[in-house]
Amino acid sequence: MTQSSQNEPTNPDELRHRVERTRHELGATLESLAAKTDVKARAQEKAAELKGHAVELKEQAGARATHLSEQARGKAAEAAHALEEKVPAPVKDRAAAAAGQVRTRAGQAEQLWQDKAPEPVRDHRKAVIGLAAAAAALAFVLLRHGRK
């Protein structure tokens, strides 16, 4: 009725071997399809990939920010140096003398404070010294502005 072709098994052992091989191939195919349809696992893989990419971008941005910060500091230092070169020596001398006077007066004010202030008030010394320094600086600016 039907003739046997060369592809058909001729004995039971060969038939069992083909069936086993077909089962193995079918199992591999099913595993592959299952992996493709496992949305949760694929989403986790993609999330891990994106996280790695985000870490890379963050590191690159940090390096770039550091570089820009160093450039800005360098330019600020250059500008300060250029400005300092343009200030006449008499103005620098007056400023240095005024700063010395302010330091001397602040020291004298602190000593007077220690001698005259009541104990509870002396506990707030740092705040008062800060106010005194601010007042001295303001007086210096006002005197300087008034001479011009």
C-alpha cells in the first residue's frame, strides 16, 4: 500500500531515538517561547539594563560637573588676580590699614566686653562679637563712602 521511504525509521530503536530527539527539540522550543512570554522577567531584565545605563550617565554627569566647576574656579581666580592688579597700591595700603584698625578695635571691644559685661550676657559672646564686627565693617564702609 504505502512504500517505505528512507526518512521513515526501519526499527523500533531508531523510532524511539527520533521520538526522544523530537521531544528534546520541542522542550527547547517551549522554553524559548516561555521566556519570550515571561513579561515579568523581561521587564526585570530591561529595568536592570536601564539602571546600568542611568548609573553610567550619572557618573558622566558628575565628571562633567567637576570639570566645569574646576574651570569656573580657575576663571574666577584669574579674574580676581586681574582685578587685584588693577587696584592702585595706595588703595591696597589703605584697605590693609583699615583692616588692621578694625581687627585692633575688635580686640579692644572684646576685652572691654570681657571686663564690663555681666555674666549672663557674656554667655552670648559670639553673637555680640559678630554684631560688633558687622558694625565695625559698616562704619568702615560708611566712612570710606563719605570720603569720596
